[in-house]
Amino acid sequence: MKIDYDAIVQAGNRISAHINYTPILTSSALDALTGAALFFKAEHLQKAGAFKARGATNAVLNLTKSERINGVATHSSGNHGAALARAAKIVGIPAYIVVPKNANEIKKAAIASYGGVVIECESTLESRQATLAQVIEEHAATPIPPYDHEDVIIGQGTTAIELISQVPHLTRLVVPVGGGGLLAGTSVVAARYENVQVFGAEPALADDAYRSFQSGVRVKSHAPDTIADGLRTTLGELNFEIIKDNVTDILLVSDDEIVHAMKLIWTRLKQVVEPSAAVTLATVIRYPEIFNNERVGIVLTGGNIDPGNLPF
Amino acid sequence: MKIDYDAIVQAGNRISAHINYTPILTSSALDALTGAALFFKAEHLQKAGAFKARGATNAVLNLTKSERINGVATHSSGNHGAALARAAKIVGIPAYIVVPKNANEIKKAAIASYGGVVIECESTLESRQATLAQVIEEHAATPIPPYDHEDVIIGQGTTAIELISQVPHLTRLVVPVGGGGLLAGTSVVAARYENVQVFGAEPALADDAYRSFQSGVRVKSHAPDTIADGLRTTLGELNFEIIKDNVTDILLVSDDEIVHAMKLIWTRLKQVVEPSAAVTLATVIRYPEIFNNERVGIVLTGGNIDPGNLPF
């Protein structure tokens, strides 16, 4: 399947009965603080608490009968795992989810709550991949990777279709980049709109997408140590091919800036978002020369925090 | 002015240009947990982060020109103070706010952000009243108390008018009780509806409303020590007169139950609410015999937390 605007529109129709059409939130205080008009797409209010429900649901609904029969499997730092478990439950098949030991407990519990089977591994990409390969062999399950997959990228892109239809005359889109599923899908949608520039927001402590984008060569492994647990993944291959052609820039922020932005979203918007979601607002605050006086669409990607383990 | 349904409808019209018409939030997970259909009125998304904007705005807009001239004054554990400062700013007059030293810093900062003058005192009712009397004498300001006041009670009642119009066939309303402004106003509105029972939700560690309701004699002073900082006030006189005639019951919950409910609201609804707001859900969980299989309207009263000082 080709990853283009029409495929994303079709995916939106395919998944619409199974996901939330999330609202746009605004805050005059945050607009005043940033000197921009900010429009927050509330994907933390999405099913399973993150935009990941879109890609996972699209991928599962697109499986053939024979691909479905033994269930699906993935590795995930959490949100894709819960989303895939939920999508598998919709069609009544098993889901095997490989999760790094250091993933947050709330995310693991969410996977289990949808009937997913949680299998723990080390946090390195190598351990994730080896454990997943073993699971796939054992159960003959179909792998649905968290981001480096056509149907997943297409599904995540539906976020941008909605956001652009909800807010007229956007000039900037800012989404977090981890594996690059959301950023790739968003950039394909935005390519339709001449005046919309797309930025990836990335923790400086997990800067593989930044380095890949700057050098033109994908960084294939790194040792991320950021508080933004959803962004510790490594930029995908397919994702990088799309991102390097369609994204305006990747912008870095520190973990301190992420925590500060998270507090602002909590206290001003009164919304519980995870650190990975706050990377976006941190970026808008850090780079006023890019966002001042612009109409900025921001994706609040997820809200799956562990209240017993907060960064403040 | 008489405190009745019509006065509350009129107040709703008076303040509507200056407050948010807040949405209703739902959660299938919380419905499953409680065995009830829960409808959360999102007053933590109200202007200044709490329903208190309603009563304060109504009271200020109702002042005569001569009452306005030297500004307004109050004592408040925080949210009424910010709401009054904001209301005063709308009409361009000063606001003097007496705040207990142990009130949370975010609430004090909010008062200042609306141009209110913060005056600190001890946390006892006696100290609050003495300090306020001094401020009123010094500035010749008009007192707008946080709850024991006709226009304030009427203004808070507008929450229930909206909630009932947003959700058909409610059978229970649950609101926190501190001074009793919201509970009194809510009970007057609900008295119009035969099938709606109204409950006050109160921390066991600040049980003056419960004891007053049980004995029929208002408890005039107590030493509250609950985490629910917005509910450390003492039940008002006018409030008690209305509550004892119109409320079905006052129900108590422990601070542990409040914190548990607060975590549920944060992780399931993804909404930042303060402990005082979570007393409601804690009550629904604690008393299944009252709420099972009912359609329950719950007011999430405020979201002004200090992220550096959370109870978990």
C-alpha cells in the first residue's frame, strides 16, 4: 500500500467507529506565554489513552483472515502495546506484547486490561527484537511493529487529518518524534497544505531522529535516557524515508524543559499528559523564532502516567 | 433577594458572558468500577479553575455603584479568592483577599495574577475573620464572603442548572461540601426535580457539615485536617438553613479514599482535579448502596493543584 493522503483519509473511515474523535483544547494563558495561537489535539483522551490506537486499529483491521488467525505481536514501550491489545480484542484475536522492564507500570497494566499478554525484556532495541522474534516463532503471530509499518504510519496520520479540519489556517504542526510513526503520517498529510510547516519535537537525550535528519543517514541504535518514556525508541527506516522528504525540521529540548512544559499543561489546561506529549509545548517555548505569531497545531499524544512516579 | 430556582436562572444569564459553559465528561472504566452511570461536570475547566467563578462573578455584577467604589474583600482558602479577584477585574475595581498561610501556592499566585491583593493570616476561622475585618475597615471595601452570602449561593447554583440541562434523567447529584455554597445552590435547583436526590460529599477529617446535618444544629467551629484544602472551611449559616431542608444526606469519606479517587480521575479521565473535587467520586465508590445503577451527576469543582506538592 502506498502511504499517501488518500490512504490516510481511507484509514480514517476504516477506524472511525473504534476510536474517539478527540477535541481541540486552547488556553489564553499559554497563548500569552508563547506569543502564538496554540491548538492542542487531545489524543491523551483517545481510546487507550494515546494516538497509538489509530495506527494499531488500522493495521489490525487491514489484516487478511489468515494473518489474523494466530493473533498479533509487537514490542512497545507501552502505548502501542495497549493500543494493539485493544485492536486485537475488537476483532477477537490474541495479542502478544513485548515490553521493556523499565516501562511504566500503568502502561503494562493497560495492556493486560485489554487482554494482551505482557512479555518483559531488556530496554535495548536488540533485546526487544530478539524477544519479539522468539514470541512470533512460538505463536506464529503476525507482527505489527509500533511505527516502522505502512498501515501504522497511515493510521497515525489520521490525527493530522482531523486536526487540520478542526482548526482553520494552521501554519505550524508540532508532534513528538520517537519511532516516527506520527511524524511521518503527519508530514504526509501536511504536504497537501502549502502554508503548513511540520516539526518533530525530540528530547535532546534521545536525539536519534535529529541526528538522522541532520546527517541524512539514519541512526540505527542509541542509548536514550530521557524522562519521555514513549520516545526512547529508535527512528524507523520507512519513517525516516518519509520524514526526511516532508518534515521542515527536528527540534531538540532538554528534559528540564519537558518537565516544565508538562507542569504548564497540567496547571493551565488541567490535562494529565505524559512527558512524551509535553515535548511539543517545550519545543514551542524553546524556539520562539519559529512559532511566534503562528497558528500552531500541537498533538498531545498520550496521558498514560503513573501517579506514583511523577517527575516532580 | 430570595434564593430560588428563578433567581438562579437569572444569575446564569447575568454571568454567562464571563464564565465557561463547561463540558460533561464520562468514562466507561469508571462506570464499570462504580456500577453507575457517572456524568462529570468539568468545573475544573471553569475560569480561574473552579466553579467559584460563578458565585463571585454573580455577586460582583450585582453590587450597586456605591458598593463597588472601594473594591471588594474576602477570606478564602484560595479558589474563591482567585474568582473574586477575577470578577473585580472584570468591572475594574480592587480586590483584597485574606488567605490562610497554609493555602497552596498556586492558588495564591492565581489571586495575584488577576490583580488581587493577597493578605496572609492563620488558618483558623477566627484569624480569617479578624484579618478580614481589619482589611474592610482600612479600605472601606465591600465584603463578598466565599459561601455564606445570597448572591454567591445563587451563582454556584448555576452549575446545577447547566448539569441538569446537559444530562437527561439524572437521579443523583453529588457535590463536595465545605462552606456549603455549591451544595446549597445545587439543592435549590434539584428541589425542582422529583427524582433527583442531592448528596454532600465531605472529608471525614472536616465533618462539620455532616455533624450539623445529623444533629440539626450548625457546628460553628472545628479543626479540619484534611488533604482537601478547599473543604477546610466551616459550614455557613445561610447555607445550613438551605441544606438541612433540601439535601438528602451528607456522606463522609477518608483522606485515603479521596487520594484514591483523585488518582482514578487523573488516570482514567486524564483530568487534573484537586483533592476537594475527588471527594465526590470517593463518595460514589464508598456508598454503592446509594449510587449503584443510578445516573449520577458529579461536579468536579476545581483543578488548582500544586504539581510540586501532590499527595502521591
